[in-house]
Amino acid sequence: MSSEASNVLDIGQRKVDHLDLCATDAVAFKKVTTLLEEVRLVHQSLPDLDVDGIDLTTTLLGKTLRAPIVIAAMTGGHERAAEVNHTLAAIANDRGYGFGLGSQRAMQKRPDTAWTFQVREKAPDVLLMGNVGVVQARDMDVEIIATMIEQVGADALCVHLNPAMELVQPGGDRDFTRGTETIARLVKALPVPVVGKETGNGISVETARKLRDAGVSTVDTSGAGGTSWVGVETLRAEGDQKTLGEMLWDWGVPTAASVHNVVRCGMHAIATGGMKNGYDVARAIALGASAGGFARQVFQAFVNGGREGAEAFLNRVENELRAVMLLSGAQSVDELRRAPRMIGPQLREWMALTDR
Ligand SMILES: Cc1cc2nc3c(=O)[nH]c(=O)nc-3n(C[C@H](O)[C@H](O)[C@H](O)COP(=O)(O)O)c2cc1C
């Protein structure tokens, strides 16, 4: 078998492994948290609001969402992935959320898997985000990337940054040069906005500045404290690679600090990485995020309960968000962004690092 052919098979198997591992909690961060728990909204006993009158609408990447929620990038490239993409995209469409496809590298390597990413038939109106790794994008013609976007009808392209995960992944990338330059090139050449996106290790203020200077205006934080993608690859690795992964399992900038970094640099933040409930979404918005995003939690709800299970999880999140907004005296997402909040000591230290 040619190394190209075995590479293609490897991608498919890796994606299946990822789904299996993410159906469990074995891939969570161990000690590091999102630090969202250090954001406390202030209780208002006289909110003068009706819970049914809370307005969750928001705008993201030029589209209006019915609620500030995104189902973040997960998968594509094989049959099981198709079921996940088609069902979750339909849910996002019907509920007025954003939806992210998993890495479209598989689709570029094997055009016969394109259907597993093509969700527009089931999700005609959803805010749809395509996905490609910055290292792959660096080595691809921009026309090929533009075609990939067109083939799925994406409204934006997430360019994922994942150096920590790649260093631990068996056979992963080692050369991360010219990443910023690649993003700047894509921002200029593509017909849709480029979203800078991490994969579980968060966004430092230095990275946020580089993204902003490359012309990016929206960033998906994928901060530390949720799914550890170093952890996922550690469970697939052996020998020194595994030891490296165990050392780096909790590496990264917590989600709350990542949101602060992105917002302070004047960009829109999609807060992902360890979001568990509506309070987490509210906390991220109070730090300035435009929306909160869920990956593993919604995937697990889908694995355990199918479409109904995923919808029940998302219903719960929306109800929790509405409750927290009412109790914080915020009638709209904009008001929530300005709501009084207290910040705990660790997050304050991260913020000081940003603001110095
Ligand atoms: C099964 C699964 C597959 C994923 N695949 C991708 C991917 O292909 N591209 C990407 O940018 N992020 C991918 N992610 C990362 C998520 O988009 C998200 O950034 C990360 O898991 C943190 O969010 P969480 O803590 O809610 O899981 C994947 C996540 C899961 C759970």
C-alpha cells in the first residue's frame, strides 16, 4: 500500500477512535479547569423581568442566531461521522444555533467522503462553519480550500490550531512554521470569514494579537478545562509519545482567560472548551463572548439518547441560561455582557497577564 493510501486509511481510523474516546469522560482535563467557575454574576432580587421575555438572539459572523449557542466542530469522513453531522446540524438549524463541521482534510484526501460533511439539505439556514488545520492549509492552494468551502456551503471557515495535540499524536505534525502567514493569506483570498480556532488548549493574548493582525475577527477559544485533545492522543500513543502526552495533559490557557484575551484584542469570541451548562454560557458572555459552544457534552448526549437526548441537553442549557439572565437582571445578550460580575483570584491573575 502506498504511504498516501495508508495515510488516508489512518485518518478514517483516527476519526473513529476520536468518537469512541470522546464518548467517555476519560479525556477530560484532570486538574486544570475552565476558570469560568470564578466568574460570579450578581443576584438581582427585583429583576423586573419575565423569564419568557428574555431575548437570547445574537449575531455571529453576520448571521442572527436565535440563541447564543454553537455546536462546535467534531467530525466527518466516515459513516458514523455522517450521522453525527447530519443530525446535529439539523438540530442547530431548527434551534437557530451555529454548527461546525470537523476537519475537512478527510474530504480533500477522499472526495467520496464529501457527503459526510454535506449537511445543507438538512440544515439550509444554519450558520455553518467549515474546518481545516492551519498546517494543512499552509500546504494547500487557496483555490482547493475555496472549493471545499463551496462544496459544503459553509458561511465561514474555522482554521484549527492544534500544535500540542499534534506533538503527542502518533505520526502528528512537527513543523508549525508560517501559520500566521497562512491565516493572513486565507483571510485575504477566501470569500468567507476565517475563524481562528484552538482544539482544547486555549488562546493566549500573544496568539490573539497575531490572529487579529492577520485580519481575523472571530475566534473559537477551545480553552483548557474541557476535553483534553492532548489527552485523547495520549490514550492512542505509546512510549515516549505517551509520556509526553501525560506531561502535557492539562496544558493550556483556561477558557475564561482565553475569552478575555480574544475580547481584549477587539475580536468576537465563541467560548468553547468545557462548557457544561447555561451558567457557563452566561459567564462567558459576561466576559464578552458572543456565544458559547459545546462539543463533547452534546456529542455524549447524542450518543446516549440520540436526537432526543441532544435536544433535551440543549433545552436544559437554554432554560438555565434564561434563568441566570433573569436573576442577573439581563433581558438581552447585550445586557448580559454588561452585567455586574465578580472575578476570582486565579482568573484575575490571567487577566492581569493580558492587560499588563
Ligand atoms: C469527537 C470530537 C471531534 C473533534 N474534532 C475536531 C475537528 O475535526 N476539528 C476541530 O477544529 N475541532 C475538533 N474538536 C474539538 C472541539 O471543536 C472543541 O474545540 C473541543 O472539544 C473543546 O470543547 P469541549 O470541551 O466542549 O469538548 C472535536 C471534538 C470532539 C468532541
